[in-house]
Amino acid sequence: MSDIIHITSVKNRSYDATLNEPLSFFQELAQESGPRLITGRMCLDEQGIPCVEEYPHLPALVAASCLLVPVSGDVVSAVVNDGKLYVTAVLLREDSGAPLIFSGGNVPLHIVAPSLMLQGTDRVEIHTQQLSLLSRTSKWVSETLHQVTRSLFVRATNAHRKVEYTDEVEARHISQRAEHSLAVNARVGSINASAVLKIDGGQVHMG
């Protein structure tokens, strides 16, 4: 009587149908286990791509809900699904004193709230190509205010300016035009011209 031989098929490693290359163990594990929540520390792989230490072969993608950009060394919470790893939150930062970087990617970031306060104990800087401020009432209070610009345009229906001590204006040419009337009042006044002083009018009253 001949011996009965049992042949058992051995499951080979999975292959990517498009690249025809074997998938890594971590990608197989991610695909077979389904979505799951993990925590780990951020790092960089051999090519300098951000990843999580426990899943070095899965590039770390920042989820849309994670506005704080994770950096190497941070402890993060992530979701692994379909062979991809999405960082959802930064739990602990490697350097607590490093600047916080919030990123909205390539889409606009809108903040809507009844009241919004931005406070910087040291300084606040805004860098942009265009800045627009639309407000019914605007108030600026400062001990010293410096404005530097190539061109300055100010337009108002009524303007009132009060200077307690000295008001100085320096320019190569000064031109003032009043369509109706111009009045200059002072206890002591003087007009000095080193070359020519001209006073012209239909009537000139002195004294």
C-alpha cells in the first residue's frame, strides 16, 4: 500500500500588484488588523521622512484635525489604517520651549468666536504679503508708535489731532490747501523765509 502524501500550501508573503515588490511586515500588519489607535514617538527614517518609531516603514501623515505640527522626538497619538499612519494629536513635546507651529496646510484657516484675544508677553509679529483690518471701532494705545512706509494715504470725513507738547513736521515741500478757510491762532507767531516771502490776496489786513 502506497503512502498517502499530504501537501499543504504555504502562504507566501503578500506582493503589491502595481510595484510587484513584497510589502513590509508593518504594512501587512496594518492592512490585516484594521484601523487602530496607537501612541509613539516621532522620528526620521533613513531618508529623512517623518515616521513613528514603532512603524518606521509607514510615513507619518498629519491628520487634518492635528493643527500642531509634530517634530522628531514628540510623543504623538496616531491612527493606522489601510497601510497608512495618520498623526491625530501631539501628546508630549520633546522640547517644551520650542515654538508651537500650527499649520493649516495649503487651505485657509478661519477662527470664528464671539471674542478673540491674542496676547504676547514679549512680542507679537505678523508676516504677510497683505494685511486688512476691518472694524467699526479701532483703538491703538502705545507708549511709542513707529510707522515706516514708502507712501501714506489717510482719508477721513472729520479729523482731530491733539498734541500736548511739540508737533514737528519735516519735509522738502509742504503744501496745504483749504477750499473754504484757513485759520492759524497762536499767542506768539512768526513766519521766516530766508529768500522770498509772498503774501497774496484780494484783501490783506494787517493789525
